[in-house]
Amino acid sequence: MDQSNESVLRERLQTGFLGIIAFSLLLFMLVQARFILISLAIAIILFSLTSDAIHAISTRLKVPNWLATTLALIAIALGILWVSTTIVAQVNEIVFLSITYAERALVALPALTERLGPEAQERIMLTITNFNITGWIRSLAGQAGGILQGSVLVILFVGFMFAERVWFPLKVERLTENADKAVQVRRIISSIMHRVNRYLVVKTGVSAVTSVLVYAIFRTAGLELAMAVAILTFILNFIPSVGSIIATAVATILVFVLTGDMTVTAIIGVSITLVQFVIGNVLDPMLLGQTLRLSSFGIILSLAFWGAVWGIPGMFLAVPIMVALMIVCAHVPWLRPVAVMLSREGLPDDGSGDPVETAPSRISGGAA
């Protein structure tokens, strides 16, 4: 009896150690191949969004599928290149103006920290003095240059995905060796695409409205960097919970650096906070509704994990990855506890309520 218990314990320890080793290797691969994997994840999302658009155009406007696909690829390529060059240009503008205003910021900081007391003020000024702001800003500009390289890789990935999508249903069927299982796999993929697409479309619209209002606030106040702050707000609002807070804080600090007036800073800061609060707590939940049903703690945990592994791009991809993980785990019996923990009410959504009649056409639209 003791020997059997020891053997069971030994097997469990071996399984645990093997799991730790496998997780460590996976984490190592995620970190080392981050550039390719991030580009691949973005390409999959763009492919999913474009597949929906192509399907709608082909069925409603009676446009040939090959023509809709070609136009979609051209639009994706031009759109990605435009967004990349715009981001790089705005980052360069921020870098140039930040270096220009660095001395003004150092002069304005004592007025901002004087209420904290002389000791705290001295510590803050010492910390800022030791921090190489100019060097950090220049390194940020260098990292922004990698966006163009990633854009080219994303375009290539999306193009080859469209070339392969004709054979995808056949590959799934041969991989599962069962027609019913193949339909189930395609239904899971369709559910993930449906949820992620709706989330991204809604977040894009909400972020665009927020950035336009922030731009209007800056322009009304006659401040510089209005476009840069609007673009930064648009991008950061894709990061759940913390993105809007960071965008508001950055915008408020920039207002104080640009004006040096606490009253103007307070007025604009409160205005931006109200915009973020109303849109984030009224418009966003109203549009998303029950689309995600994810745990708030799970979202924060996902942000922390993918932010640590992939940096800022990982934080943008945290929610789509979490949606996919919850739906997949909900369909696998031994992984269902993970889906329960990721869900908001402990009732994981497996996507069974999503429309399934469009799943085959969206995945195999090229064969139509």
C-alpha cells in the first residue's frame, strides 16, 4: 500500500515538474519570438475582420469573391502603411517637442510638487534629475521605427492567409479525421472570430469618439500636440481599464508642461476625465453588452502577463487572446475550470449562442 502511494506521488511530482519545464520553454519561446508572434497575432485579427467584410460584400453586393479579396488586401496594405507612418511621424514630433520642452518641464515641476513638502520635493527632483529623460525619449523613437518592419510582415502574413483559406476546412477535417469534430472546430473558430471582431469594432468606434473629443478640447484651449495626444488616446483606449487612465494622466501632464498654469491644467484634466468616464462607463458597456462576459480580475491578470511577455503590444492583444482562451477551454472538459475562472459570473461562454450559419462561409469563403 505504501509503495503504491509512493509511486502515485512520484508520478504526480514528475508530471508537475514536466509541466513546469514545458511552461518555462513556452514562455522562453514567447519572449524570444515576440516580434514574429505579435505580427502573426495582428495578422490573424486583420484576416478575421477582413473575412467578415469580404463575406458581406460578396453576398450583399454580388461582387466576385476574388475581386473582394484583392480589394481587401490592397486596402489592408495601404491602411497598415498609413497607420504605421502616421504613428512614427507623431512619435517623432512628440520626441522633438519633448526634448524642446524638457527644460520647461523641469522648471514647472517645483510648482507642481511644492505642496508635498520640501523633503518630498527634493526627492522627486533628485529622481528626475538622475533619470535620463532625453535618452529614454530617443530610445522610444528608435523602437517606433520597428513598426514599419512589423507592418510589412503583417501584410505578408495576411496575404498568405488569404491564399491558404480555401484549403482550411479540408485541413481541419483531415486533421480531426471526423466530419462532426471538424464542424465543431470550425464553429469554435467562428465564435472566436465573431466575439473578437465585435469587440474590436466597438472599441475602435469608442476610441475614435474619445480621441476626437480630446482633440477638440486641446484645440479649443489652443494647445500644441493636439493630434499627437488624440492619437495616443485612441491607441491607449484599446488597453482595458488602465489605458484610459494612462492617456488621461499623460494628457494632463502635457497640458501643465505646455502652459505652466495649474488652473488651465485642472480644467482640461477634469474635462478629459469626464469624457473618459462617460464613454468608458456608459457608451462602451452599452455597445459591448454581453459580448465578452470576462472576469475583471482575469482581464487585469491577462494585461499583466502579456504586458510582461510582449510589452505594450501584448497589452493590446490581451483581451482577444483571453476571449479565444475562454471559448476554447469551455469546449475542452478538463480545461473547463480555466474557462470558469476567466468568465465574469462563473458561467463560461462557449459561443454556442453565436450565429453558426456563417461560420463555414467566413472560413471557406474563397471556395465559394
